[in-house]
Amino acid sequence: MQTHFNSEYPSVEHLRAKAKSRMPAFAYEYLASGCFTEVNLARNTSDIRQVQLQPWYLRDFDGADQTTELFGETYDAPFGVAPVGLQGLMWPNSCQYLAQAAVDHNLQFTLSTVSTASIEDIGQITNGRFWFQLYHPAEEELRDKLLDRAWEAGCRTLVMLADTPTFAYRPKEIRNGLSIPPRMTLRNICQMMMSPAWAMGQLAAGKPEFQTMKNYIPKGLNMKHLGLFMNKTFSGRLTENKIAAIREKWKGNLVVKGVVNPADAEIAVKHGLDGLIVSNHGGRQLDRGQSTIVPMYKLVPEFGGKLKIMIDGGMYSGADIASCLACGADFTFMGRTPMLGVCALGKYGGHHTFEMLKKQLQQVMEQVGCSKVSKLREHLIAESVPV
């Protein structure tokens, strides 16, 4: 496979600076910001980076292998693309670019219900090897239509979203008047004029829309921001009854995203779920909650043998991925990191980002003498975990 690694951008920090310079401020802030004062957004990463690993230098070592098996699929690395809404607003065609990059790198890709690419398009790009994250609709008929479309497109792992029972209070989005298309305030117009690459890309791609939901949205509906659309179309809180109904209908792997406590994990096990993703929606919903890494220390020992325990949020490097795997995660997901790659470098930004993360993780594994990702747990220094 042709390399697209750009040595001018060897870290996410470099990608972030480049992306910020190319994007309108309202688009960058939608990608990068959290809710309220962004305490939990920062805590996600800072807690992960407290984790320390123990190297073994004087043992035999034949090399590190990142290959990871998950739900019967084998991936080239233990990380995947988390579901992100409104990707096309942040950079034109970014959802399709990332899906193609995931295919080329044999990585996992998850599509959000409110992304700007359709289920069918992503199914075609990935040859059906993708996951679909469901925002639970208020009406069962719409729910069943979405599930049927995902299954017909080849999806065999469904992710139910649990951590958005209400629309978050995000000051930056409120100030920006975020909408689809963006509200034409003078400030927004000036920002777009100062971002010519973004603007030209949007002209070529067409205005970003909720492609999966497009046929269900009344024509001419004016949405101030994502939250208004969500409140009208989706029921928000995931309940046991809703989980049971989906478990009965969905014949593939079923995962719940947003679990952070043992009580919710017990419900997942009770209803025969196959996995859970520890997540706080990237620090975008609850500003005074725990970071993503802290719940792992309770959930992994109690539920690790009953279902797959994965984690999403706060990871921006291969070292961050290694820390989460060392704390017991079976798999990791990142949303902002791949998006920053595309926003910085365009079509091949996902390729660059995936190559970068693989290089970083490989270095950590070789440095500590870890042959397989599943053995990173043996290198955890327990005293370092931020409990």
C-alpha cells in the first residue's frame, strides 16, 4: 500500500494546528469543543496520560504484532474510527475519506446515524465491514427501517448510544448558531471567506446533510443545531425495554456505547449484549462526570469475561492507545483524532493519521517488550492508575 505519511505532521498537535488554520472557526469549535467549561474534555486525556507502563529490557523479544481480533473480524491494529456526527460540516466528504482509509488500512469504521454519509454509501465503500451507531428514534417504525438498512448494507455490529439522554449545553455551539447549513451570520461568512480550501470543497461536495436521515426529514425544516433535530426525531434515553426490543430484532453483534458504571453493565449482560464501549461522548455531554479511563478499573475485572469492553475518548496518540489497552480495553476508538487528520490534510489525511498512530503504538510496544496488544496489560504499573 502506498504511504501517505507526511513527516511535516508527526503528531496530532501538528495536525490540530494545521486543521485549525484551514477550517472556519465554527467548524473547528464543533469538532474540538466540549460542554460547559470543558472540564471532562481535558480530564479524558489527562487521566489516560497518568497511566505508566513497565518495560522489560532483558527478556527475549521477537517483535510486536498489532493484529487484533474482534467479533470474528481481524484488524491490523487495535483502534477504530468512532462515530462522529456532522463530519461533512467539518470537512467536505470527510466521512467517505475516513471510511476508505479504514478499508485501506484494515481498520474498524463506525458510522453515526447523524453523519453526512448514508448507510448505503458507507456499506459500499467498506464492502459491508462497518459498524452502525444508532440514535434511538422516537418511533419504532423508523428504528426498524434504520436497522433493516444497516443489515442490508452488510453491517453486522450495531452500536446503541446511551450517553445522550438530553441535549448538552455547549456554549461555543450556541454562540456560533450552528446549523445545517450554517447560519449565515456576518461572523460565519467572514470565517468561511478566510477558509478558501474548506469553502471550495463545500461548493464541490454540496451542502452537508444528514444523508441517512434525509428521506425522513420534512423538506424545508430549519434546524438551528443538531440538538433541536435530535430532540424532535429521537427519544433520547435508552431504556431496558428499548434494548430488549433491539436485541430481539438485531441478529448480529450488539454493543452499547456510553456505559460508565457496573449497574448499566449488568443490564447489558442481562440482555445478552456482546460488548460495551466506555465513553462519555468525548466530554460533550456531562462536564462533571468521570473520565473514560477511570470506570475501566471497575468494569474490566467484573465484566471482562462476559463481554468485550472497549473505550472511546481522550486518545490522541499511539501511547494513549497503549495506556487504554494496558488498563484492560479489548479495543479503542477515536473520533476527533482521525477527523483532525482529514481537516488538516484532506483526502489522504486519514491515511496519514492511521500510519502515524500505528508507528507510535509500534514504538511503545517494542520499547516495553510487548509482543501482542493483549499482553499490554502485563506492563501496567498499577500504582499509576488515576482511581
